[in-house]
Amino acid sequence: AIHGIVNKNNILFTPYYDLDKIELYEKLTKLYQYPIHIENEANLTAIGESTFSTEFNNLISLSIHSGIGAGIIIDGQLFTGLDGRAGEVGHSILYPDGRTCPCGNKGCLEQYCSDKVLLEQFKELKQLSNVTPDLLAEHYYDNDSAIQELIQQHCYNLSKGLNNIMTFFAPKIIYMNSSVIRRIPDILSIIHNNLESSFNKDIAIENSRLGSKASLFGATALNIRNFLNISHLKIINVE
């Protein structure tokens, strides 16, 4: 599971580390006898949610970590676009000529809405030497007004990105995969309150049902599909 652009086991771009500078697939195939599959992390979370979480065949899995990526499932199949570039919503422009991003753009969504940025803002605001999602949630639920305001602004920015995703793809459901949102589920309702367009009214936004293991579940589903040579797999309890 790679945080970056992957196409046919080739890592084309990684914004925050240098895995795109090495031939990882070739190195791993020399080390191990079994088949190796390299895929974008958000794509794997989407495959995981599609396989294990829902009967819906049109969904988005939004991974919010150091960056922001979207795994896109359309009619039950992963949509990757040209050379695996689809779903890089973190590099859509939120504020023109804004903060510089490693991708080359300025004002990218993930420079304002990633978990990493939110925690850095929390750290600076409270003059702390070390911060965690748990500590952020503690301050939020202790009614720290400065942190609640920070979360409100975070949700406002994130809702703009979600509005665009909904308008482009009209999924049935969007799963949010974020260590912060898992600890502060209020974020989902705040985002809903910022989504006013009629285009968004029937689209569900939920916390990931697979959590931090979503990409692992996706990798499991991908391996099963490759082993059985099938293109579609559902293993869910629909009761």
C-alpha cells in the first residue's frame, strides 16, 4: 500500500518520501517467491470497503493522513484513470496561489485538510512539543474553545473538497478514513452542516468501517481476486 501514484506495480510519484526513486517491485520479487502486488493506499481502502463493508457498488473511500487520497469504486470496479492518477483529490486546488505543495501546485486541499496539517496546527496553537490524535480529541471534548474553532475551520475546508468529490462522482456513500475523525466523530456532522448543495443530499458520509486496517483488508481482497482470477468480490454481512 503506497501513499502515491501507482500504475501496474510501478510507483510513479510519492510526494512525501522517495519510494518513486527505487524499483520496489523488482526488489521485492527477488526477495519473495510469491506474487507481489503494489497499489495505491486509498485504492486498497476502497477495495476493502467495497468488499467487506457495503452492498453498494458506487463509493469513495477518502484516506486522510499525511496527504489526502480517494479510492473510487464505480459499478463495483476500481477506477484508476490515466496511469493510476485518478483519486489524487488532495492535489485539487482549495485556495488558488496558496501554500506550496510537493506536487508543484499551490493551494492544494491536503495542505489545509490533512491529519498531518491539523495536528501541526494543534501543536503550534497550544505550544506543545508532541501531539497525537488522542490528545487533540481530549482537548476538543474538554470544550477547549480554540481547538473547537480549529476543528470548525478544518471541517469547513474539508467540506469544500467533499462537495467537489460528490459533484464529480455522485457516489452512494463516502467512507472517511482518518485517525482524527475516528477519535472525533463530531467532524462528520459538522461537515454535513457545511454541505448545502442539493447535489449532496442523498450521499452518505460515514466513518470507515475497517479503520486503520482498511488497506490491509483491501490487499486481502485484491489477493483473493487475483488468485481466483475474478474481477468482483463481496464478503459482507448484509443483515
